[in-house]
Amino acid sequence: MSAPRLRATPLPGIGVQYDLVTREQRRLSVVAHRDGSRTLGVYRADDPDSCAHALRLTGPEAGALIDALRPAHHSANLLHTTDLGLVAERIEVAAASRWNGRLLGETRMRTQTGASIVAVLRRAEAIPSPAPDFRLAGGDTLIVIGTREGVDAAAAILGRE
């Protein structure tokens, strides 16, 4: 059996639509919007041009779904757990976060939680070992390492419940 193929169609001003026809001849589509959100479309079996259901997902929701679809899924945000009781987790800074535009050191993250921010993912760039004078931006994803309790406390500081 050949590998499934995605057909990409640019949607000017919107993003890109990806279409997949399954082995059972069902059509699925994903519209990757420029704002990072995704719209999933499932088309009718009796009319592949009629969308039976569409679902809009935020960027983080789409990421969680991608993680769940991977064969080696463990958790949407959990990167690694060791025998030492440390975890590394991705925590996003929301655009509406009080930390958007503020310095990393102002969070007092390490002092208050014992967790460390070891990298920041911004767009397609990774910034390793950000210094306290690093300015956070909405949409940044922080890679935080610490105990489970410390990482949870870091997430609370950043406003993610």
C-alpha cells in the first residue's frame, strides 16, 4: 500500500489547506490559519465535496491533537520524566498574559518554584538558556524543567491553570 498523500492548497490571506483521502476514500482537510489556529474538516462519504463537520482548534489544541496522534504518545506537554523525579514541560505565554513584554527575571520563576526555564521557542527559533533580561512575548513557548510541583507552580505563575 502506498503512503497517504497530503495535497496543499494556498489560501491567500487565510493560510494553507491540506487535504487527505483515506484508504476508505474519506476526505479530511486541515486549514492551517495564519494565526496558528486550525480548522479540521470531515467530509461526507456520499458527497466528498460536502463538509459534514468542521471543528476550529487553537494552536495549542492542535499541538495536543498532533501529540495524541503520534504512535509514541505520552502527554501533550510532557517531554521527559527521569528516575530523579524531574520533568520537562512546554508552557506557552498567552498573548494576553501579564508577562507579555516583561523580563523573564521579573517572574522570579526559579526563586519561587525551583524550576528552570532552559529554552524559549519563538516562532521557528529556539533560544537556549535565556538570561533574566530576556523579554518574553505572547506566543513564546517556555521549556521548563523541575519537579512536578515546581513545573506546576511555574505554569501557575505564567497564568496557565
